[in-house]
Amino acid sequence: MKTEILDPRLADVGGIPIARLLPNKGKEPIGAWCFMDHAGPAEFGEDEEGMQVGRHPHINLQTFSWMIDGEVLHKDSIGNEKVITKNQVNVMTAGTGNDQGISHTEQSVFPDTGGSAEAWRGMNMVQLWIALPLDQKIERNFHHYPELPSWKEQGAEYVLTTGNYTTPEGESYSAPTIQYSKLIGLDVHLVEDTEVSLVLEPGFEYGILMVVDGIEYQGKKYEQNQMIRFDDVDQKTLISVKGTKGARFMLLGGEPLNQKVLLWWNFVADNKQDIEQAITDWNNHHPRFGNVDSELRRLEAPALPDGFKG
């Protein structure tokens, strides 16, 4: 089994500083997980609006939002309007092919702007993209998951956000989250100083994303937003991760995706021509992307740079 450390790039999304682990120059997706952002934790002042991401499109991917804390209003072009709150998952599927696509907006909400009475005036969210298998005809859709499998053991709280997981003790859990390829997403929050064991299944690629400082693996301490990548897992493997109370990480994994994955702006494809077509269609208001009932501005798709290779 090979391991590698990935450091984040810092970016800005809708006015929120984020740490981006993927895409990362020269680094392949982890299974079908092709994009990984950690937004926050960030607290907003009384005069701040928080995250405000205007109308923008997607193709050939799913957006996967895991809300650790805070609340965000999602609106999309197929008529969905949903506030995602603490410990919930949203999955939006753009569909596959040049006749599919979706657009949406994302904006922070607080108790005085449409959120719940308990809404934190801040945000801590992991947002991921899943590359869809292009040999399948997939229609655009949206799913919201307010309840997910959760349990406590080894001094930690676990939430299975997607996929199946069997603990070292043999307890099996299955998340209801829609999938088109085999994936796992497991959130682990340490509630005391402890050491936890994790099961890695053969045939999967994995990454451990550090959400909150305090994690140690094989004698090395990791900082928030770093990631340990595990490749070539050829047999069932048990790894141990130490941490201090309050530390948090996500175990992300999946079967290797047997297709080329090119990313540009908010688009995923396996060839340059489909991305160019999506840019043209979006900027010319093609009906494949629909309309979003929102006052947030419509973002313009940037042209591909010369020599684009994905």
C-alpha cells in the first residue's frame, strides 16, 4: 500500500476562503471523488452575508455537500429549494451527456434570513464532486438526506455519509445516499483523546481529509486541510489513527474510475470538446441548464486556456 501527503491550495468560493485538495496538479481522483473542498470553519459578523454563490452550471458530475455546521440554501434549475443543516447531506446530479446539465445557487442562511432558529452564523462544510460514469445514461436529479447512519465507539462519533462500511468489530452500516459508482464517505469526530481503527477494503483508493487539527498517523502529526492518500490497497487493511479531543477527519474512498477525468471551471468530461460545448451552451443560455429562481448573479463560464489538458 502506497501513501502520499497532499497539501491544499487556498481559493475563494462565494466570498468564503476554502482549502482545495482536488483537483491538484498531477494528482488523480480518489475513486470517483474528483473535487474536494473544505469551507471553514468560518464565523460571520452581523453585517456579513456568508457564502453567496451565484447561478452556475454543472455537467457529468454530482455535487456532494456534507454540512458539519451552519446552514445553506440550495436552489436549482429543476425546481428544488432546500436548506441543508448540520449533519445533513445534499447530492445534486447533473446527468451525463450533452443533452443533460443542471444549474444552481448556494447561499448561507441565518435565523433572520430563512435559516432555522438554531442556525450558526458561520459555516463548516465539506463539498465534493463525484465524476459520473460516462458509460451510463444518467438523468439530472437532486436528493436530500436529513438522516444518516451514525454510531459511537473508540472514543469517537461516526457518521456514514455515503456507501457501506464494516467496523473492525464487524458491525455493518449502509447509507441511503444515491451512488452510480462504489464510494465511501465516513466522518469521524473524536470526543476524547483516543486512537481509532479504520478498515480499508481491497480495490479501493482512499484519502483521509483533516477537517480539524489534532490527528496523528504513523508518528506524524497532520494539520487541518492536509490529506493522506492511500493507493494500491490489495487486501483488507486495518490502520490506526490517533487524535486529541475535538479533532475531526473524513475517510473518503472508492473504486478507481475507469475513464479520463477532465475538469474546467464547474464542468467534468472525458474530452475537451464536451467542455467547450458546455461553455458555449451556458454562456448562450441553452435550455439544457434551465433557470434558477434566484436574485444572485449569473456567473459567466471562462474560456478554456490554450493548451488545456485538464
